[in-house]
Amino acid sequence: MSYNIFYGPLKKNGDPREIEEPPEPVKKFQKTIMEKLRQNVDFEDFSYCRKDKGPKRALTKFEEYRDYGFRWIASIDVKNCFPSIDPDKAIGLLDTRLNIPEISGRDGLPQGHPISPFLANVYLDQWDKKVSSWNDCQVIRYMDDIWLMCKYEEEAISHSNLAEDILADLGLEVRKKVQHVNEGINCLGYIIYQDYKKINPEKIREFIEKVKTLVYYANYYNDPRDRQECIQRLHDTVQGYEQHYEDNPAPWRETVHTVQEAVGAFGSTEKQTTIEQKPGETTSGFSVGCTNESPK
């Protein structure tokens, strides 16, 4: 079976992030299975990376807990989350004889498959169930990013150690840090402080890299269907970022709108398009050009 393999923005540790995109029939099959299974899985309320939740609700809940006095935060990031999860173990937790040949038998969950985030959530729900009874700690989990919010530093340290032990039992390693909100907490594209939040500049750079990567691969593919998929991913990426930051200051909006224009131009021309940041310009400075040459 043929897959589109490309590399997204670098992981937090600087390693390349390999994305494996299956053919359209496989994606449709996985999405159909996922929708049926989703109805039978009872996730914890603090699990936000799912259809009826999302990052905006997670951010709102974070600020709500902060305002209630939960200002000591243990930030936990699961290292190499998808590659570390055994697909067959995750599927086994669903208590079904489900057979997903594109997933089963692998060493980890492949990024780029529609069903992989769902299976990762199913696997991490084991952790969720074990920490759901912590009364002196508020929990927010968005896939492999976790925030434990406490009123006292010693509670945050203690709970972060317990959380790490539970994840270790699941075969997962973590990075963790305990901070007071006054120091600024990195959370879902923002840096959150006691009285305000601001856009994390790293996310703007990540957004630009995603767009440039997708443009590169859209130029690379000769098959019009593959190119059209990349164009659609470009539009979806821009739209997703714009919606996430729609209530925020002009610099971000300028960045998004500039890229939107570039993406729109790309989708409406048969020539290949490049998007690049000009030397010395801010993150909102792009140049858009057309070329008949393949990208180097």
C-alpha cells in the first residue's frame, strides 16, 4: 500500500517529525470505524483532545482554575507519545475484535492516520482514570500535554511525581516542570500568566514551518490528486490556526491573512508556488512566487 510520507515541524527535542498519510480510502475507513467506536468510549471530562471539547475549552478551563487559586502548575509532556504506544494494546482496550491492518503489528501509532489520535486517547485514558479522584489537584490533558493545577507547590511536585510513575507503568516517559503561574505557563499556543495570556512566539514559527512544508510537498507531487490533498491541508492548517487565535492581536492576524493570500494563490494556479520568509523580516513577512522548477 502506498503512503505519502513527509516531515512536519520538528519535535520538541529537535528530531524530525515523520507524517505518514494513508490513501483516501484508508482514511475514510478509519474515520468510519472511529466514529462508531467514539460513541462507546467514556473519556474523562478533563480529556480535551476530542470532537466535543478542543483547545479553546481547555484554555478556558485553565484560566478558570487559575482564577480559583490553582496557580502552582506541573506541566507534563509525554515524550514520543505516538511511537511509544503499542497499537494492539490500545485496540485491545476497546474490548472488540477490531482489525485495522494499517495500524496493527506496528511498533507505534503512525502520525498522519485519522484513527491514531483516537487510539492514543484510549490508551491514555488508563492514566486519566487513575488520577480522576485527585481532589486537591485539577487536571487538564490535551493528548500528550498535561497540566496538573494545585494551590501549593508541594502538592504540584507530589502529584507530578505520581503522574510520572503511572505513565511509566504504561511504558511512557515524560518531561515535566513545576512552576507558579507568575513565571508564565506554556499552554496550547499561549503563555499564560496570573492576569493575562499572550501568544507563544514559537507557535507562530511552527505555523510558518507547517505552511512551508506543505507547500514544498504540494510542489513535489506530480499526481494532481496528491497535490490537491496538500492544497486542502494548507487551507485546513491556516483555518485551524486562525480560528484558535481569532480573538488575539493584530500581529498574528496579519501573519495568518498573509499566508491565506499565499495559499489562495497557490490553490488557483497550475504553476508551483513557494512561500518563504524574507531575511531580516518579522514572522509576518512572506514572499510568494511562482516557478516551474521543482523545489530543491
